[in-house]
Amino acid sequence: MKKYVVIDIGGTMIKYGIVDQNGSLIRKNKIPTEAELGGPGILSKVIKIIDEYQDIYLLSGICLSSAGMVDSEKGEIFYSGPSIPNYAGTEYKKILEKRYSIPCEIENDVNCAGIAEVISGSAKGSRSTLCLTIGTGIGGCFLIDSEVFHGYSNSACEVGYLPMGQASFQELASTTTLVKNVAKAHGDSSIEWDGYRIFEEAKAGNQKCIDAIDQMSDFLGQGIATICYVINPQTVVLGGGIMVQEVFLKNRIERALYKYLLPTIAEKINLTFAHHGNDAGMLGAFYHFMNRQRSLKECRR
């Protein structure tokens, strides 16, 4: 049975593993991205991962998912924010195919997550799907059936930069902002806050944490409503680390969505949470790889 290495490069962690030809994730691991090392440092980590698996498996392909704006045709990064310096111009496909003599495909990490959710996750069967990942920033993608809408210059649905008043969507509603707001509200620099701790404290009745989550949920509802007025999706999928808190968040976000979106539109939208969790990027990278390779074969006929 054929084996494929799957690597999901995020701003904080690199998740990686092995997928078989049936799309089953048979092995997985993760390491810190150390984004401050920049593009060359991340490329070195990717090569080390592939070398490690190549000693164990006969690999049939390299499937990559990455933060940043990706040209999936050329297989390279063409834009990245300051959180990953010197990342734009990283030619993954060219470099890795030359080094390993096996095919390589790369797609944006949020696009990969969306592909995974539409093909085998919580949006399976949806004809039009908005997928958002809430984390260090906010990423988005829009899929028609199971195809990503890339836009004219491969930058469609970069919703994190969407202006909302005096700030952007991700400056108001990301996990990064939630953590900063909670830390500021408590004013104790000795406490280390993260998403997990914030929700545990909120469940225990910490009002400052509850207020910060309510504020984030309201901004999420406002941002989602703005996007929905434009693309009117059948399904909205929310992913990212804190979205495992579906029980705590769903009603809050739905209330906010109805607050900012006309009820006749909101009631027809299926708001759901990512099924694949942290595996979505890896699985989506595999699905994207298989679709690209299939299309290339058909073009050669």
C-alpha cells in the first residue's frame, strides 16, 4: 500500500505524519515551528522530517499544507506576514521534487483544512462552504463543492485582514487577542495564559475570562456575518485550537451571527465546528495532492 508524508506548517507548530493511499492517518507527530528562524529554517525542518520517514517508508509523495499565501500551481510561498520572516519565495515543490525524485504538492493551510472538512468532515456534502480557522490569526477559505475558490491572484478569502472599524478581523477575534485581553484584565504578569486555561477558568466561573470570550464571540459573529453577506455559504465551519470548545462557544457565536446578519439569511446557514481538529491540515494536504496529481495525469492524456 502506498504511503505519503503529510506536513502541516503552522505559525506555532509543524504537524506531520504518514497517510496511506486510502486517506488513513497511520502515524503523526508535531514539533515547534520556531517561525523566527524564517523560511530557510522551516525548509530545513521539513527536509529533516522527510528524511526521517524515508528511512522507514517507501514514500510515493510529499503533501504540504502551509501558513502564508501559496501558489499551488508553482508550489511555492508568494507572501507571508512578519511572523515568518523570509518565507515568501520558498520553492517547496521545486526543491523537494529535485531532492527526493517524488511528486510534491503544497496548498495553504486553511484551504487544506477546508478541503478535509468538505471531503470527509463536518461539511461533507455541502455545496458552498466557508471555513475559518481561529488561532494566531484568522484564516479563511471558500469552497464550491470540494474545489477551493482561489480568486484572481490566489488570495481569495484572506479574511483575517478584513477591516472592522479601526482594526482587522484577526486583531479583534483571534486566539492571540483573546489571550492578550485576558492577561490584561487580570493584570498579573506571573500568570501564563493560553486558550486552554482561559476556557477552564471560564467554566469554573472566572468572570473576566467569560467576558473576554463573550467579546471574542461577538466579533466572530460580526466578521462571519460580513463575509456571509458577500458569499452566502450553505455551511460555515469553525476550526482552530479553541474551537474544540464547541459546547461553550456555539450558542455565543450563533447569537452574535443573528445579531449582525439578517435572520432570513442566518437561519439558512449551517454553523458547524471542524470534525478533523488538528489533523485537518494534514488530511487536506493529502486530498489536495491526490486531486492535483489526478488532474496532471488527465492533462497528459
